[in-house]
Amino acid sequence: MGKRTLNLSDELYDYILDNSLREPAVAQVLREETNRMLMSAMQTPPEQGQFLAMMVELMNARQILEVGTFTGYGALWMALSLPEGGKITSLDVDEKWCTMARKYWRQAGVEEKIELIIAPASESMRQLLNDHKANFYDIIFIDADKEGYLDYYELAIKLVRVGGLILLDNVLWGGSVINELNQGRDVCAIREVNKRVHLDDRVTMSLMPIGDGLTFAIRRK
């Protein structure tokens, strides 16, 4: 038995999907259509989508804030786990991807559970605070432009309730976080937010090797 997380071969990854994934048909069709796009690398992997849905159920979440919509795959998974009356507020700046999202949300019967706001995410999050949504959300999922992550995290701390969960995606950035020769703006921003969350006594946190790296931060105070 190993003392560290396994490196996944393609065969082992396929085994995990074969023995774990319960992807709804509509989500599969959306994922496959997204995978044919040039920007498909932004797609949430299916096992992570299922994991997000399980977090919604585990947290008994009713109010979710998603920072970064893309084609709506993650929101679709989470919306399917929301109880009656639950709501996802999803933020994005690009309407063209969200057209696809809306189509599949409608097919899945969850469109009424999702409010889409098209504007810069920091601006939208500050407006939510102005609209008395501080300490309001059960889960905040951050998967948007990496240079904005630190700002999104600090705003999320104010918007999530005590005991609520903040999730930050892509925190390993394909392994580039440990490559000192890579000083690109995205990877530097990821390193900065990783350090901030690790040292932040306002949260209980864990960085897990799920997908491209997923940080869990539960607000303590």
C-alpha cells in the first residue's frame, strides 16, 4: 500500500469512471459537445462534476454561488442535486458559452434553479454584497480567470456563511505550480492564492488532487 496519492494511468482513470461515474445522459451530451470545442480544456471533468453534486447533497446546500459558468456542466450537476427551492447564482463574462449552458439546463429541467449573471465576476460579487448577500451562500465554487482568484476568494469569504464551503478549482495548474521557470501570470496567481488559503485562519482547508487540484475551505469565523 502506498503512503501517497496514486498517479493515474489512463487505464486506472477509465476504471474509476467505469466503477464510479453516474453521469446523467443530458450531462454526458453537454460534456461531449464541449469536448469538441477549442476551449475544451476549461471543461470540468465528469468525476469532479459528480463530486460537486455530492458536496451539494452532503452540505444540504440550498444557495450556491458559481464563479465561472463556461458551458454550464458544473452548474448542471449541482442543480440536479439541489432540493426544491434551491438556487445557483452563476457568474460569467461571456454570453456565447452560456447560450449552450442554458440549452442543456432547460433540457435537464433545472433552468429555473439557475440565475446567470453576465458581468465581471468581482463586480457581480460586490453587487451581491451590496444586495445583502453577505454570509448567505452554502457553497461557493470558483473556476474562472486565475488572475482574479485572490479577489474572488476574499469576496467569497464574505459571501459564504460560517460553516459554508468555498471550492477553488485548478489550484495545481497542470503541475506548473512547482515549475520555477514558469512565471506566467496565471500560475503566479494560483501560487499566491494557494499560499493565502493555506495561511488563512478564517478557514479549515485542504488541497486535494482532484481533477487539476481542488481546494476545500470551510469558513470558521
